[in-house]
Amino acid sequence: MNKIRLLSDNTINQIAAGEVIDRPSSAVKELIENSLDANSSKINIYVKNGGKKEIIVSDDGDGIQKNDLKLAITRHATSKLDEENINEISSMGFRGEALPSIGSVSKMIIKSNINENQDGNKIEVTSGNIKTISPINQKKGTTVEIRDLFFSTPARLNFLKSENYETLLIKKIVQRLAICNYKTEFNLFVNGKNVISTKKSDHPNDNENFMKRIRDLLGNDFLDNSIFFDQKVEDFNFKGLLGIPTFHHSNTNNQFLFINKRVIQDKSMNVIFKLAYRDFMSYDRFPQLVVFIDCPTDKLDVNVHPSKNEVRFRNLNLLRSNILKTFKEKLAQAGHKASTVNTTRAVNKFYNKSNFQTFIELKEENIQESTSENLNVIQENESSNDENEENFFPLGYAKSQFHKTYIVSEIRNGIVIVDQHAAHERLVYEKLKKDFYEKKIQTQILLIPVVIDLDPNVVEGLKNFINSADNYGVKLEVFGKKSILVREVPSILANCNIKKLVMDLVEEITEINEPKSLESKINAICSKMACHGSIRAGRELQIDEMNDLLRKMESTPFSGQCNHGRPTYVQLNIEDIEKLFGRK
Ligand code: ADP
Ligand code: MG
């Protein structure tokens, strides 16, 4: 065995580089964070070959003094940490590791100037060895150039993916940092091409700066389909945009989370967001959102991960319940706001073509696009200067029903088409849930009890369930060895096929195993029941019944989408309709 000896600084740095800088995008992140810590107002990033060949980050910040240049590339040397207050970290960096790590595995040049009126200085490092320090003509600020990242650690180099993939990761991190620092100008150039560009924004109203940045980086769709919130709960400040439930996504890529101005990518937080939406989004879809959480520095630990992607909260349960509360409230306030099924696109389709074919295509598209992510929001009708304000309902007055499935209603500036089954299912679901929690489900005794034959094993297993079914307004009794009797059901379900309902419930119960939380059990059961109690597509409705449904939708939270996240109604504004007929 060899004797134990201390590793050289350079080896230590190379080892550390594996943690802090695992790929080009993490080098980009560290460099941009340094620029932000230096109070820069404009940051330009240039990458070549996915950052493997070249990364240049240039800022107009405070700069580094000549004497500090050498220290900047020394391990555990930082200008940011006040050792008296190690628990109150407010800068992005504090570990003094990034530059020495990068310098140990690349060819690095730092050019910097702290004062416009004098020369700047430049330091050159290759594989951790300083080559030169020399004066240079440089404007105020710092430019860090990294070439041939990982050339001295081929194992790491082999680990990298294609140029496209590494570029994509770089774009994503620049995008996140630019959202978080929404007042700073960012420009990203990939192989010379400007792919991200957002100007400096200094509106006196900070929310304006934020919205502008979101529009620049995530587009109008994101803004139009989300609800802005800015709320203080105890020590936490929550702010951002919550995508409405129908604006969902296939993964968590469109969840942008920032905690105390840090870009955070933390699975446990994604789980909390999912929880907040789970009532109105199918399990395999994910909300889109931008969330800023700010809290006192002593409420969290940012030093749990070398690249600082994760944080640890002193009291995660408190945070979780605050998030759930805030989000649910906000989403409820959005009320019946729903995405239209691509009204604009549909309208465009209509008036770009003029033959019968269009209608067939449109029909097919509707079927597919009812689950599409790319939806537009219905504008809430401004009712402020309406003379007949008291007679005005957001979902208007029912005019007729067609195909025994849809209700057409007239609103002030257009029409609304409601999917009667989806809408009613949502109403029944919300009502059942509310009544359940308030313990006042109204039941109806069946004149003739319904007998359901089941497998004897199932009947045996149902004995516990029979008690809890009672809480949902379903009164059951074991009847012999292989049947159960249904004696009472919730009144709103009285007209449904009771046999089918109970069979479904039994299935739901036997499927639900203990790991599910009580709340999700309740939701699952209410949702099953709602499915049965709803007006089926295919039932003729009287005008009164239709209006009744519309009024209930207006007063029920989340009625804009059915339990499966599909919209329950769409809106066509009069301008859209005029376009169809070439009047506009
Ligand atoms: P940390 O950011 O954790 O302090 P780094 O290795 O990233 O460690 O940087 C070391 C030091 O170099 C910083 O503390 C800072 O003083 C200086 N520095 C790095 N980049 C810049 C920059 N773009 N502008 C001004 N100073 C910088
Ligand atoms: Mg740093």
C-alpha cells in the first residue's frame, strides 16, 4: 500500500470540477451567476460546439482588481462570504470553487476592469497553471473565456452528449436565469447565432418587468393561459404565474421555480405543485408555472448541493401547506375561466378554406385538440360599464341545444358552447365533495332496494367498506353470502343506474390500496360517483335546465374544466364569427 499523502491543489480542483462543473451548461450557469453577483446589467453569452469548444461570458459589472485576479482562481477564495454570518447567504456564489474548478480542466482567460478610465488586466490559466497576468484594453466589467473544457480530463469529455443536447441544456439554464433576473439584459449566441435576446427592463412597476420577460422568453401563450399571483403568507412571499389547469404539459420542463432568486430544480418541489393541481388534472399531465418563493435566509439552507440546484427548508411541511393553500385559492378564484379549444386556430381554419372539407377537418381537429396544450384563455367579460349589469351573466343565456350534447348560449360579445356532460360532471363532483366534507350529503331511500350479486370473496372484503360508504351517502347491506343490497344513495345520484354506480364503487374500493391518502380516496370516490350522476351526452334539456346548469357553473369553483382536465366550454367572440363570414 502507498503511504497517505495530501493531494495537490490542482488535483483537488480537478476532482471538485467533477461536482461543480459536470458539463458545459453548469460552467455557463456559474459564470452567469458570477456576473449577476457583480451587479451587471447586461450579460452576453457565446458558445460554440455545445460549449465544448468555447464558452464566453461577458458582463458590464463591477470587475475584478488586478491583485484579486490570482485569488479569484484560487480554491475557496471568495469575495462574497461574510464568515461571521455564514447562515445569511444572499449572493449566488459563496463557495469560491467555480473559477478554480473550471480553470483546472480547461484553457481559461479572464479579462477584467473595475474602472473605465484605466487599463484592465488579463490572466491566463491552462489546466490550473497560471500562464500570464498582463494589462489589457478592456471596458468596465469582466469577460471569462473558456476553451476546450475538459480537455485535460478525457473521461469527463467522453461523458458529454451531442452538441445539440449540450446546447439545449445551455439554452435552458440561460432561460431560467433570465426569467429569474428579469431586469437584466441577456443575449445568448450559439455558434454566432443570437438565440436568446431580452432587453434590460426598468419599469417602475416591477410586475411589468416580470411580465415582459415572460412574454419574451415563454411567449404570449404562457401569459394568456395563466393567473398572476403575488401573496405573502407568514414569512414566505409567493409570486408568479400559475398555468390554468387546462394549460397542462407532458412533463415538468415548464415549471420554473426560483427560491430567493436562485434557480431551483428540485423534484420534491415538483411533487408539491402536482399535489396542488391534482384535483383537476389527470395524473399523467403537469401544470406549467413560474414561481418565485422568497423567505428570510435563515429559513433555508442553500448549501446542500455543489451546484446549488436544491435547497433544504427548515420547515418543509409549513412551506408545503402554504403552497397548497395559496395555489388552490388562486386557482379557485380563476373560477370558471377555461381554455378555449383553440378558437383562434379553428377560426383561421374556417376562413382560410371555403369548402365542405373544412368542416370535416375541423371536427377531427377538435377531437384531438381537446387535449392539446396550446390553448387560449377566454377573456373574462368586463362588466364594469354595462348598463344591464344586474342582468348579465358571464356564461350568458341558453339559446338551444344541439346533438343532445351541447348547449349554445348567447353572451354579450359572442356565444359559448358548453359540453353538457363534462360541465355537469364537474358540478356534481364539486357538490359531492363539498357535502361530504360538511357531512351533509342528502340521501334518498330507494323504494325498492337494488340487489347486486358479487363474488363471495368480494362480499367478504366489503364489510369494512360498507361503513365508509355510508359517509358518502350510499347505504349498503350484506345480503346473503354473495350479494349486497343498496338501500340509499345521494339524492343527486338518485336517477342514475345504481347498480352500475355501486359496481364501479366496489371496483374503485378494491383497487385503492392503503398508500393513497385519505383525501385522494375521497376525491376518487366522488369523481366516480359524479361520472354516474351527470347528465349524459344525449339527453334532451329544457331551456330552464340549461340556464340552471350555466348559473351553477358560474358559481362552482373549477367548473372551467371537467375532472379530467378537458375544457367544459368554449367561447367564440363576435369578432371571430365576423371573421368567419369575411365581415372583418
Ligand atoms: P464564488 O462565486 O463562490 O465567490 P468563484 O470561483 O465563482 O467563487 O469566483 C471567485 C471570485 O471571483 C468571486 O468571489 C468574485 O470576487 C470574483 N469574480 C468572479 N467572476 C466575476 C465577475 N464576472 N465579476 C466580478 N467578479 C468576479
Ligand atoms: Mg461563483
